[in-house]
Amino acid sequence: MIDKIKSYLEDIASANPSGADELESFRLKYLSKKGIIPELFDEFRNVPADLKKEVGQKLNELKQKAQEKYNSVKRSLITEVSSVSEIDLTKPAFPYPEGTRHPISIVRRELIGIFSRIGFTVSEGPEIEDDNHVFTKLNFAPEHPARDMQDTFYIYRISPEESNPGDILLRTHTSSVQVRVMENQKPPIRTISPGRVFRNEAISARAHCIFHQIEGLYIDENVSFADLKQTLSFFAAELLGRDTKIRLRPSYFPFTEPSAEMDVSCTICGGKGCNVCKYTGWLELLGCGMVHPNVLEACNIDSKKYTGFAFGMGIERAAMLKYQVNDLRLYFENDLRFLEQFRTAL
Ligand code: DAH
């Protein structure tokens, strides 16, 4: 038996399995359960006691040599494979198309950020509304032209004979959320309401049937027009830059008295006059005013004790001023050439 082992030792020393297949046959021949070495261990039981020590040592040596050979060949095979594929850890990962935020989302988030820094919370209301919240409680007279089918998408109208829970419609402005907030909360109220609004308008560069607004509402004791002006001038500086000037022009809205429209100094020429501001130096940004006492009373807020201001602006409009986009339709067409330009504006 000792001679057999010695000759296997020589075989193993000179064996040079190349490749995974040959290495596997080597393993099967010597090391697997039915291989030569386990068989020799079986035979070892019959070795006479006086030879057991010598044979045992040789047998262990054989097993060890076979295992070492197997391990070293296996290791060289693995390094061969990885050196062939040359993994380059500095290469970029496989190209994952990375999305960008829509400019309307970017500006919406920015507007929320600005107002939340001065204590405004965010509230939302339904897009499908009733006449009460969109018009009546906002002090629109029954025959006000804004209720006309021309502007409003009605879902259904209740005829005057029926008991009248109000017409159901798509909201034409986010001022409806003011009403919902005032119905459900006690002053002090300080909230902004971003959302989608709908108007029956022909689509053009300057108008769209769906767009976004953000509404602001502040109700407390002793709120004055000066508070409104300070809030809006802070807002304009945050959105468009420290040098931005604001101007309030008298205007009319049924739900505010007095009412105003706010212009900002032109974001292109800084007020000197250019074709964007039509050489006026000003661009219109939003409507605002002191909440009409009729509106407060319609929402069960005591108009002798409380006053408040409100404002509302188009998010597309704000984005247009900020990014100098001159066509509203671009916001809705999902043209990647347009959207990709906002990649860095997160
Ligand atoms: N709701 C008005 C619109 O859609 C915007 C507006 C004007 C909102 C004045 C207000 C406000 O809260 O005080 O044109």
C-alpha cells in the first residue's frame, strides 16, 4: 500500500490540470467520496497494526497534497477570469435615465417654502366643487359674469325648481379653499392653498383650460393692508431676488375690499423697459386685497372682531417670470427638450 501511495504522490506532484473541466476530473479522481483517497482510507482499516503509523502518515500527506493542488489551481482559475473581465470600478453605472422635476412642481415647492418660512401652513380643497364655495360665499352676485358657462366647466346644474344644494363644477380658482378653511378653522388662520383650476378658455400662449394657482389667506385681529404689503414684498424678494420692486394697483374682486393687483419690476430689464414688459418696466403677478366682510360672515367669522388679507396667483405665471418662459402651452406638452432645461433647478 505504501508504494501505491508513493506513486499517487508523484502523479499528483506532476499533475497540472488546466481549465475548470480538468480540475473537476482531478477532484473526482482523488478527492470525491468515491475517489482514490477516500478508498485508501477505507483500505487503511486492514493495514497491520505495526505499519499503521507509517502508512497513516503517508496517507495524510497524500490527502493534503491533493487538496493543496486542487486549491491552488482553483485560485489561479478565478484570478484568470477576473483579470480577463477587467472590472473598472471608476466607470459610471449603466446609464439610468434620470428624471427631472416639472417646472411647475419646482415653483410650487419654492412658493410653499417661502410662505412656510413666515408661518403659513398648506391646505388643499377639492377640484370638483360646488357653486357655494367657488362663488356664492365669495360674494359673487347671482348674475356675476364669472359664473357664466363661458368660463366655468359645469358638471351638472341644479334647476331652480329643485331643492338647491348648488351647482357642481370644476373650480375656476383656488379661492374656494379659503372658504373651506374659514368654515372649518377659527382665527388666527395663516394658510396657502396650491392646486389645479379649470376654465373654459381656448388654449393659446397666454391661456389654458387647466392651470395652477396658489391662494394665500391670513385672518386675525388687527390685520391691515400694511401687513399684506409687507408679506408680498418679502415674497417677491424671495422668489425673484432682493432687488425686485413691487407695485400695487387698485383693482376689483368680489371677495376683497379694497382689492389690488401686484406688479413686480420686470425680471428681464430690471425696470428699464423692454419688449417683455412692453416698455412699462412692470409685470403683473397676482391679485390680492382685504377679505370682504361678507365673505367672513358667510363663513361664520365675526367681521367686527377679525380682519384679513388674501391673495392669489397663477403658478405658471410665477414660473414664467422666473424662467422667462413665454408660452403657457410648453408646461403641458411634456416635450423633453423643454423639461430637460430644468434639470439643475431642483
Ligand atoms: N381668485 C382670483 C383669480 O382667480 C385671484 C385672487 C385675487 C385671489 C384676489 C385672491 C384675491 O385671494 O384676494 O383671478
